[in-house]
Amino acid sequence: MASIKLLELLLCSFFLVGCHSSQSSQQVSSAPHPKGEPSPLGEDNLSFPWSRLRLPRYIIPLHYHLVLQPNLTTLRFTGSVQIQIDVQNNSNWVVLHSKDLQISKATILDHNFAHLTDQVLPVLHNPSHEQIGIFSPRVLSSGQKYFLYIEFGAEFAEGFYGFYKSTYKTSKGETRTLASTHFEPTSARMAFPCFDEPSFKANFSIQIRRSPQYISLSNMPIVKTVELHGGLLEDHFAPSVKMSTYLVAFVICDFKSVTATTASGIKVSIYAAPEKWEQTHYALEVAVKMLDFYEEYFNIPYPLPKQGLTFAFVCFFLFSSPVLAITHILFMSDLIAIPDFQSGAMENWGLTTYRETSLLYDPLTSSVSDKLWVTMVIGHELAHQWFGNLVTMKWWNDIWLNEGFARYMEYISVEATYPNLKVEEYLLHTCFAAIGHDSLNSSRPISSPAENPTQIKEMFDTVSYDKGACVLHMLRHFLTDEVFQSGIVRYLRKYSFGNAQNQDLWDSLANTCSEEEFISGKHCYNRDQSNKNAYLFAGEHLDLTAIMNTWTLQKGIPLVTVTRKGPLLLLRQHRFLKTVLPSDPQWSSLQQGFLWHIPLTYRTDASSIIHRHLMTSTSDSIHIGEEASWVKINSDMTGYYVVHYEDDGWDVMAKLMRENHTALSYKDRTHLIHNAFQLVSAGHLSLNKAMDLIGYLQLEKHTVPLLEGLGYLEAFYNLIEKIDELELTKDLGRYILYFFRAVIDQQTWSDSGSVSERRLRSEVLSLACHLDYPPCLERANQHFQEWLQSNGTLNLPTDVAETVYSVGAQHDHGWNSLLDTYKISLSEAQKNKILQALTSSRDTGKLLRLLQLGLEGKVIRSQDLSSLILMVARNPKGHYLAWNFVKKNWDELVEKLQLGSFCIRHILIGTTGQFSSPDDLTEVQLFFESIKEQASQLRATQIALDNMKKNIRWIQRNLETLRKWLNEQIK
């Protein structure tokens, strides 16, 4: 027994928290301040000791013991936090983060839990940096550990960050309140004083006091619940794994859950408001499948160290009341749908939080697109349990290491677990979205500086998510699946519970390992594997860091121009820009210094082999032989670059598409359509040639290229209908209906068919009714009347419900009936479809009413305000209405949604996204000038201006060409 005790003590001492700190945290968190409450030390002679945005590195947090008492009646919370700190330089000061918290007491204790002084310590505030400084009259000595104890309180935060209030209504109209957290990126400091930077990883022991009618949830399982005076209960959660503050989470609510267990024994629970419990079952199925998949793919158990966690919990239980068996608390993953939630979801370790539309699936009202969305979001958040949580970026400049990987893993995981959803068809559009952003001069490098909270929030954008995913997709195909997978497993193992940066990923993928690591086998594979990972490409050893730095440390996307000269392909690369032409004076300066190492792929009709070539200079050539009649560059669009076929190259491609389009994969056909119209926007290709290229679409049977071509025509229509070009708008609408009539007429008003067929049906019928195609309007009206007669109880086919609602919303009775249904519906999927329909009304009074309801935040939740504004802006009758609303209510919007948030970004870019006149541009510039202090902090303002300049150029270059082309087609 003595030897077992010794082993237990040795095991405990291995951990940062240690047995001693677990014991001490139990003692100190409730320890009273020394009797007498002496007056605090004078603050008059003290000045704030730190001037930088980032915290000093000489005090390291090891373990937080956090006690919280939220009151859902007064909408306030109080709490205390005891932080074990490791001091690495002598200092009298501890500087950490705090925002909007009232600090009532602060003291410091030594390792024996003795107070360093009998006086209350001064707490200085630096609100501009969201920091507090606590002064100790006794020097904190380097190499020593101390305990910082702080008591605090605050009101629940307004909005969606920090510790905030959420509400929901029951079917009987009763409003119920819950409290939830969202800390990423810099809002943990709004809930408790902390070292709120990603590299300050620590363990967390959390206790939450609550009324018996509620439950509390946090990152870890409850190990015991204690009854307190006054009828309150206090839940004690097991100590967490070592993690960053932004991943801490807690929720106090009255929700119900469903539970299942994965193959490896992880208990998975889905929580939702009681009356939405039935909508949680699909998410449970997905979460179980995803965790099983990720454990196998990463070859790392969730939440990684089964053995290590067991030792930690043994340590915890040796010095605490053993309420539950150890096996009951080891592995859990909770997913919860929060009624008020700004983003799609949040990856808090062990307690992922979701917007209801991202977690709940109602078979009666959710479409196949809704189902795919829920599946992908769960896949994204659970991927974060490894990428982001287990291994975290050192600083927010590399947030793409979290978000780019999680976005890419959505596709890998869903393709593996739900192949019938055809998720691979959507990856192209993720990359297309990234290209649209990256082809503007206002883009940024994947890895970019970000210091203050507004700049950090702006990092959660298309570049980090979509471009990051597409660059990883290119890298995976360049290295092969096997090498890519083994490299990221090595990366995750090596940096587990730590922080990493770009170079660490490249080293792991390139198998850059020391001899010691090779021998130990800890992070590296054997020598055979190492040789396999050396990437002998065309006889040369590749410098993966040099290659990838060209993709992550410079902004933009390359344009590869291809010219055929007999057996040779001549290649040139430039930066692809849609706002500047080669003839413009600024062209040269905007091209200067840009060079990418491009992993080119291509195939020809002379061979079925996909050829590879690494282009590392501004010009290059490839020998393909005389016998090849055509060559397609960027096979299946695995590369992140745009291709321009010079001279007669596009004519050759158009001829191939007309005569034998199936010689190319559906991805290659889609890629050609996308590149052609992108080149039109950039002024490299005439609109005639792009329109001729899609002439083959009447032969196309695959949904993806069909919708890509149709999407560009629809985008042109949406742009032109908002300017004074009525005849051109009508002509383009007639052409779309004529050209795609066969596809439209073969659609059924049902939910039958494959995922691809159902997606096509939804898109095509929506456009047909928008273009006032009589058979579409007639059928939609018929369905809507049936729905009205049933008092809204009829379940419409989910794929066409939004189209039916939109047609019905054009009349007063239909619009009002839809709004009434919106108010009482328990399905967020249905409410989203209804809101889209309500905003399609041509009555500006109704549109203004919706905007006002969104601003009030009662009928239409504030979380949906940015989406509502964009929906109104897409309506030609609401085009300027939405923009004027934004200008008028700018201050209130920023207060509700926070400067730098993706909601503000989407509002600015979305409401101006179809402005296409110089007058519009001047108007927006004047507004941005009027909010100069805020606008100067936002990259989104420059993106909005770039988009407008792009639109203006498109109209100037292409309007007359389109008019003439349509006249020729309609004759």
C-alpha cells in the first residue's frame, strides 16, 4: 500500500496542477480575507505598470479555481477566482485582463497560503487595454509560486460575448432565461479576471452555484453537487485539461438532453430548450460518428491522454471527496443549442455551443441544405477539439491554424461519415469564395498582424477559414493523402496541450526531426517513413517552408497565363486582381514582389495521367508534346490559382465543352466556368467568350457546373435589376428562362431524389419564380394557398418551402400570415425560410417594419439582425433602404454587434456589395469618412470600397457587350 501511495504522489507531481494545488484551491477559494479589513494601500502614488497590449511574460498562470454565482433574476453574477501563478522575474505587480468587472477584493498568498500583507491590495485599471494591475508591497520572487485571489461581480453582458443572458419562449408564450458564455477571442476577461491570451494555457477547476430548477454545464463533468444555505446548489466540475482561457465555457439553463456513447466510450449529449428536444436526435447521431472518425483519423483519443487524465483525476480524488467513480468522469462531449448566439458555433473544449440552426434538425421543416449545414458545423467544431484546443496557435495572427484546418476537416469528415451528402461538391465553392475575396487589393495574408481586440475579431474571416482550407487542400494533394495525414498527426502529438505557429506545421509535414526524436519515435516515424516524406519532386528536394510561405505570408492569389507553342506550354504568373487592369498606372506597383511556388497539375487528351509541375519563377515552360489537342490546367481545382488560356485557348475549351464535355470531370468543367467569368471581371477575357463557354450547359447533367453557370447569370441579373436598365433586365431574365427551361420544367415540387437533385430543385425553382415564370408562380401559389388553409399546419416540401413562402409573401394576407407563423414557430429552420420570404416583399413599408423589428430584437432576435439587413439589401426595393438603415443606426449596430465582428463586416460588405455607380461609391466613402475613427480599424471598409470599384468597372466594360450578345441570342 505504501508503494502505491508513493506512486500516486509521484504521478500527481507530474502535472502542472499537482496534488498540492488541487488541495490548496479547495482551501483558498473560500478563504476569508484577514480579519479587520484594513484600508487598502494608497493608490494615489501608483501608476499603471504596463503599457503594452499583450501581457508581460514573466508571470505564468498554472491553475484557476473559479467560483461563480449567477442570478438569473437580477441578471448579475458574483464570483471569486484563485489563480496559481509562477513568477519568473522579481516584481511587485501582477498584470492581467479584466473588462467591465467590479473588483471588490484582491490579495496574494504565498505557497503556504499565507497572505503577503494584511492590507487589501490596490487594483489599478487600464480600460483601454482591458487590463488590471495588482500591487504587492512585498516583492514576488522569481522562481516562486503564489496564489492570486480576486473577488468580483458584474451584470450579464449585453450582446453575445463574455457571460451573457439569453432567453427563449415556450409554446405558451412564457419567457425563460439562461446564461451562457462566448469567450473567443478576447472575452473571457468579461467573466473573470484572467490571463486572456492563447499561449497562457492553464488548468481550470470550476464551481457554479445555481437554483435547483436549473442545471449547470461546463467543460468538464460534475464530480459532486453540494447543498448550500438558502436552497442553492453548488456544482463542482472536475479539473480541466490544460487549455487557453477562450475555451472555458459554462451554461446555466433548464434544457433537456439526449445522450449516446461512442465506440471508445465517450459520452455525448445534445442539449436544447425542452420543446426543441425532438430536434436534437440527428445532431447526436452526427456527433457520435464524427468523434469516432476523428479518433481514428488523428490516431489520438479524445480528449487525448486517457492515461494522463486518469492520473490527474486520481490526484484530484486523493485530496477531495470521492463522489463518483473515476470512470464516470473521464470522457464526455456536450453540444448545446443557445437561443441567442452570434456566430455559427464555438468549440469550447468539452462543451461546444451552437446557434440553434447549426445544431437542431427538424425532419418536417429542415431542408437537405439545412441537414448538410448541421453536419458540417458539428464536424467543424469537433475537429477543433484537436486543431485549436489540443494544439493552439501561439497568437491570433495564426488563427488559420485553427479555423483553416477545422474548415477543411469539415469536408474530410463529412465525406467519410455521410458520403450521400456529397459534401465534396461544396469545396469548390469554398475556394471560389476565397478567390473572390483574395482578388481584391484589400485582402490580407493568411498570417497577419493583429494586436487589439477589434483587429483580432477581424481575423475570423474568409481568408482564415476558406483560403486556409483551400491552401491545405492544395497541400494535401501535393504531398499525397498519406503524407499529409501522418504529418498532421505528428504535429498534433508534438504540440499537444501547447501552442504552435506556421513553421511548426511545415516542420511536422516535412518530417524535420532531430536524431533523438527519430530514436524515441515519439513524434517521428521510422527512417523509411522519413525518406518517403522527403518529397523528391522531379528529382529535387523540396523546401516545404519556402513553398508554403508564399501562400501564407503574402496576400492574394496567382494568375497563371498559359500559351500553347507547339509541343510547349509557356507559363507566366502574376498577381490576380479584379480592381486594376494591366493598362492602369498602379498595375506595376501592385504586382511588385509577388511570387508564388505553385504546385501545378494538368492533363491532356493524350493521356489520362495527371501531370505535376512546381512553378517557382515568374515564367516557365512545360513540354506536353505535339499530339495533345487540349490541356486543362489545375486538375479538379486542387490548386489555389486562376488559369487564363491565352490566344485561342478559351476557344479550344469552349469547343471541347460543346463537343465532348464529359472528357473533363465535373470539377474541371465547374472550374473552367468560374475562371472564365473571374477573368471577365478582371478584364482579361471578353464577356462574349465566357457566355459562349457556358453555351454547352443545355447538355450538362451534373448539378455543380450547371449551378455555377446559372449562378453567374443570376448574379448579372441581380446587379442589373438594381440600376436603370429595365429592358436589359427583362432581356436577361427572358434568356435565362429560355435557356434553362428544360431544367426548370423537369423539377418536381417534392423532397425526392439525391442530395444533388434536391439542391438543384431548390435553386432552380427559386430563380424561376423570382423571374416571374408563370408555371412556377402558379404552382407556388397553389402550395401556399393549401398552407394557408391548413392554418400553417401543413408541412410543405422542405426544398421548395422558401420559394412557396416568397411567392405568398407578395400579398398582404400572405405576408401577415407568415409573420404570425414566424412569431410562434419552434423550428429555426422554418423561421429562416420565412424571414427570407418576408424580405422578398416589394412593399418598402413592410421591409422597413422588418428592419425595425430586427433592431428591437424581440420578434426578430438580434442574432439575426445582420442577416436580415443583407436579405433586405438583396431585394431591389430594399437596396438603398438597407444602406440608409445602416447609416442611420450605425452606433446602435456597433453597440449590439461589436466593432470588428463578422456581423458588422457582413453588414458593411453586404449592403454595399451591389452598388455599381460612381455616385454610390462617393456616398459610401463619405459615410466611412464620417465614422473615420471606427472605419480606420476595419479592413471591411476597404473590402466594401474595392467591391464597388469592381462593380463599376464591370458595368463600364460589359454592359453594352451583354446587351449586344443578348440581342443576338433572342433574335
